[in-house]
Amino acid sequence: MAGDIYSALEGEKAREVFGRLCVPYKEGRERCERLLRGFESAFGRPAEALFSAPGRTEIGGNHTDHENGCVLAGSVNLDVLAAAAPNGKSEINFISEGFGTISVNLSELEPKARELNTSEALVRGVAARFKQLGLECAGFDAYSVSNVLSGSGLSSSAAFEVMLGTILNGLFNDGKIDPVLIAQIGQYAENNYFGKPCGLLDQMACSVGGAVFMDFRDTKNPLFEPLDFDFSLFGHELCIIDSGADHADLTDEYSAITGELDAVCAYFGKEVLREVSREDFERELPALRKLAGDRAVLRAYHIYEENERALAQKQALPAGDFEGFLRLVSESGRSSFMYLQNVVPTGSVKAQEVAFALSLCERLLKGRGAFRVHGGGFAGTVQAFVPHDMAEDFKAEIERVLGAGSCYVLQIRPLGGARLF
């Protein structure tokens, strides 16, 4: 099997595959060959397939997904890459290079409290959901490498979840499972096993691929619309800046956002803000401030306006209105900082890495391009759209201040979670 994969890596199909991954052919081939050798060394036999699951960038709609809102996102050319093969056992063995081995017994798929916030929880949760839905789920061995920076806002956890679902789909379900369902399975694992109350944005963007507008009004049947655009054609680079802060231990901060919005919704007898009209919300402001507090009300304002911005961005990009798009990105960043308040962790005075990275972008861009907090916030990354003529100096100065490798110039890749060979 591995011999066939090595041969395929030399063929014309491989050039096409790496092109869809937005990876240079030589770099992609060498990475895959190293991965295959890693599998063989770890498990003493050849792999049968290679899989890829991309990280994602949220382009518009910060924290709107868990309120059944609208989002604009895209998969990027950083990914989790895995070699895998069935093992004929009732267990999943998953080696992430540099992080050790995860082993999960498929006869023990109930949630385990000791596994909260661990990769084991995600493996167990994905496998459990496959079985609950009547999908084929059997044991396999996998060896993976990832260049999706952990805690970066590029959703390394969602990429990992999508990878697990994509392997089970490719090895045991003939590749027939819809990418939307794979995303929903990943979200289930993260909500119910990992312990993070995330929406569906991250998993959808990683699973579906390309640039996509998503409407989560009906989370069981989310609407998604692929968008065909290239930021470089508008004279800008998409940059992700690593602030140096880590997402670890911030689950309470993320939970507080949904918890406070839940309190607003509960006043109206609703579950999510998408079910509450803005008119009703504003009419009841005096009571809501007393009930839920000012921060909850400010966060709700962000959701209402961010939802409208995501819709406007969907219209601006295909129409070629890039200046309008950049203006909306800037408005999103201001709203996230001022209303959603997901830039500085509560009570943090000395460590304000994301806020500092935002200030650095503002001073370097000098009114051009746009920038905003990226993803969950509080830690991780900042997103910037940088004019071509400024990109080299921008990257150099970011890395001088924040450290080598802190500025990533990314591309939107058209391929989501997929079996490559």
C-alpha cells in the first residue's frame, strides 16, 4: 500500500493535489514521504492512505456562530497531515509528532471527566458520535504532523477533529459522509467530551474547504455558499500574527461569552440571540442591564452588528468592493475590542499580548489595509490584510518585535478535509 503511495507522490496527480493544497510540489512530496516513513517506524508496517485537514481563518463573523449567526471563513494552506491504516483492533492509536501517542478503546466511549480539555477526549468523542449515528467506526493507527500552530486561532483542535472524521470516513465509510456532517461530529466531540461550548464555524471551515459564507440559523442544516476570490488579486496579503499568548486555561473566558448571551436570551424565553429581534432587545435594555449586566448587553450588540457585517462582506467581495470589505474588517475589530471584549483576559494587566499586537498593526499599516482580533480572542492571533507594497516590511517588523515566525502569510486553499492518496 505504502509503495503505491510513494509512486503516486511522483505522478501528475500529486502535482494537482499539492496545487489544491496551495503547497509547492517538492515541499509537499517530501513532507508526505517523511510522514510515511514515520508511520512505518512507529507501527512496523506501511500506511494505507494519506489524509489532510486544514486550519481555518475566520474572515468575518467573530463569535456569531454559537448564536446561530452568519460567518465568512476559509480553509488555509496550513494543515494536519496524517498517514493511517486499519489495525483490526477495537482501538484507535494516534501519534501526533512531538506530542506522543493517544490510545482510545472503542468499547469505552462514554465521556471521561479526567479527559476534559485533552486530545483523548476529541478522539473518544468523534468515535462515539460515529457509532451513535450508525456510521462505521473501527480501529486504526495514524501518524500525523501539523503546521497549524496550536492556540493560534487557526483552529488546530477543529482541524484535528476533522482529521479524525475524515480518516474514519476514508478508511471505513467509502468517503461517503458529507463534510457538513463531519463538521457536526467534530463540534459534538468538542462540546460534549472536550468541554468547550464552541459553535460550528471552526469545524465547517476546516471540513468544507475554500472560502465559504455560512448561515447557522438552522444548525442541523446550515447553509453554506462557496465564494471565489483571491486576496492577492486585490493587492493584499492575508497575514496572521501570533501574539505569543496561549489559549490554554481560557475556557472560562469563552464560556462567559456564551453564558452572558444565554442570560440575555433567557429573558425572552429563547436559546440563541438569532431568535431575538434587535427591536425587542433594544426595547428591553433597562431590564436586561439589571438582569444580565452591561457586558452581556454590549456583547449582544456586537453579535447583532457582526451578523450584519458578515452578510455585507459576502456581498462586497464577489462584487470587487475590496475597500468596502476592508472597512467592515476594521469595524469588526473595533466591535470585538469594545463590545465583545475578547481581546484582554479579565483582570489581566501585565499580559495583554493581543492588544499589543493590534496596536503594532495599527502603527505599521498607517491607515491602510485592515486588522482585527482573530478567532476566539483573549489569546492567539491577530488577522491583518496588508498591501503588497508594505508586506515585506510589515512582516519583518512584526517578527522583530514579536519574534521569528510570528507572522504567517497565508492562502485560502480550495480543499477541505480529504483523503489525498
